[in-house]
Amino acid sequence: MSREAFWSMVLLIGGGLAIAVIQLARSEEVGAQYVLAEQVEPEAAAGWTIFRGVPQSAQNEPGVSFSLPRSIGIWIGALLTLAVFSFLAGDNPAYKLAESIFVGVSAGYVMVAGFWDQIVQNLMARLLPDVSSALGVANLDGSIEQREWIYLVPLALSVMMLWQLSPKGGWIARWPLAFFIGATAGIRITATFESDFIRQIQQTLLPLVAIVYDNTASGRSVDWVASLQQSVRNTIIVFGVLTSLTYFFFSVEHRGAVRVASRIGVFVLMITFGAAFGFTVMGRIVLLTQRLEFLFFEWLRFSMPT
């Protein structure tokens, strides 16, 4: 790491901490999180209490208490956010540390969520519904009353997958892997063909002359303004689709009217790609805005603009 990148990282992270210290000097509780305990009325026998975050202005209300774990989480999130922002000054150890933590925590979260949502909820609750309800880990509403022995098949396939970790007999894991890949491919192909092919064609089969009726108290009449707008909209969609397809039609040489249509199709494609790219950029800007709101309003406790 160069000297300039090092000092830029120090200034960025140090600046954030300096602002936090200034807020503390102003008697602001930087990064403090208060919660309100709410008892959930369950439909089943098992019950629990949830803690809902409340604004700092409600810290003196009855039932509101300081949450140390959530406050620590806010500080960790703020420091990691500053570490990620330090990449603007160049690659540095703080960014690498934040990147490694993000990858590790994400992998651990996916594993734990998959275990509780899939193995416990879908497998254990159907093979051992009574035990799951007694332990309070699944089947809390008692909707599953009898054991579903068909779920022994995915259990056996899952156990066979673990043979991949064995030094011998790794070929056994190929059978469930082939089954999972084949089943997933079949389901995805069907869904993709339905959504990206059939539905797209159906949405393109539009009337060029649309009639929109307006139901009023005096009767049913034609809304000519809405009809004109709908007709123009349908014409633009059909025209754009046909010209875009003409650009990819190579059975006829692009001359004359075909060439003009293909050139118009190029402009339609460029507009589409530009709109898609702009939508992606706006999505990234929203993510950046959310992190800045987290730093200024949840961590540093600046007043929300009204």
C-alpha cells in the first residue's frame, strides 16, 4: 500500500471517529440503540418476546431499555462501512479486513439459515413433528400431525452428498448431485421459458388501435384521450419489438427498408440498454444513500431533516 493510500485511509476512518467524538462531547449517545420489549401472543403453545427498536427520543418512555448488543452492532457496522469506503483511497488492509469479514459472515449466515429453514423446518418437522414441536424449533402451529415418510428420500440423498468428504467412496456423492442438478435445471428451464419467452410474446400481442371505455353514472362512454394514449403506447411497443428483431434477422440482406428497420432497431436496443444501466446505477446509489443514512442518523445521531 502506498503512503498516499495509507494516509487517505487514516484520514477517512479517523475523520469518522472524530465526528463521533464530537457528537459524544455534545452529550449525544453515538451508536446507542434503545428497544421496547413486546410479548408476542402465539397461536401455539410456544411463546417469545421480541424487541423493537425505538428512536432515541423515546428512551424515557415506559418499557424502553438500552440494548448493548444492538449498540455494539451499530458500532461494528459503522466501522466496517468506513473501512469499505476507505477503498476510495486505494487498496488497504482495512478494506481487505472488511471484505474478508463480509464474505465469512455471509457464508456462515447462509449456512445457518439454510440449516434452520430447510433441514429443520422442511425435513425434521415432517419426519419428527412431535419432537420438533416439543423442542420449539419447528412445527409450532401443529399443522403437521403425521410423519411423512417420503422425506426419507431427500434425507438419504443428503447423507450421500456427505460422502464427498470421505477419502473413499466419493463416487456415491455423484448420484444425488446429478439428481439435484437435473431437477433444478428442469424446474428453472420451465420457469424461465414461461416467464422470459411465452410471457414476453403474450405481452407483445397488443392491438394497435385500443378503445378505452369510461364507466360513468350516465353510462358507458369512450375515453378518447386514454384510447389515444394506449394506442400510441401499443404501437411503440410493437414497432420497437419488430425493428429490434429485424436487426438480428440475417436471412435477408440489410438493404432498403430492411436496413432502415434494422438501424431503428439499433437505437431501440441502445435505449433499452441505457435504461437498464441507469436503473442499475440508481439501485447502487440507493445502497450508498442507505449506508450514509446509517452513518449520520443511526450511528452519529444527527437530527433527521423534516
